[in-house]
Amino acid sequence: MEVQIKRLDQDGHDFDIGEGCRAQALVWPGMGSIYRSMNYLEVSESNKTREFIHNDSEATYFIAQGTGKVIDVDSGEMFEVKKGKMILLDSGTRYVFEANGGEKLICIGGPCPPDSALYKKNKLSNKGE
């Protein structure tokens, strides 16, 4: 058994989630994680992420800062989110995060099990590849 402590400022691996946004993978297959991913997503005020979909994973996020929306792309339904709330997205849900004007939205979480396609698309390789 091994315990690892990850720091955003030292251990994060940047990946693209859209203009006006920043993302870092902290816990993901590239560092040896098999069952879980944990990413830091930052959406600048009035911006939104590109569309995400995880066909074989559900996703959970904790809203650490700000207010905004998570949008179900297929239904068009928008869900208001704010600091302290959790989001659960079923496998196969296409979604987008959008920050409200005047506030940065920070989300922490990701697909479980990890979605390898998310990291391959962003040219992050799995451990040992």
C-alpha cells in the first residue's frame, strides 16, 4: 500500500478544456490511478468549458469556488451550481461548465473510473505508455 500527497502547484498536469479555462490532472492513470480521477477545473468569469462526455464513467465534481451552471447538452437543461455543492453526472452525459459573470468557477473532481480518452485527447499518457 502506498500513500501519495499531490500538490496542484507541483504535481498537476495541464490539459485543455476550452478558452478562458484551465485544468490540471492530479489523480489519473498517468500517475498510476486505476479507479479514480481527480482534476482541478477553473472557468474564468463568463466563460465555459468545451463539451465533455465519459461513455464508460460517471463523473462527480465539488464546487470549490464561485457560481455558474452545468449544462446537459442533450436536453439543454441548465443546473445552477455554487460553492459547496456537488454534481453527479451519469455515464454518457454530455456536459459543459459555465461560470457566471464576475466570478471564477472552480470545480474539483472527474470521471470514475478514469476516462483514458480525456487524457489521450490532451496528449497526457498513461503511466508506462
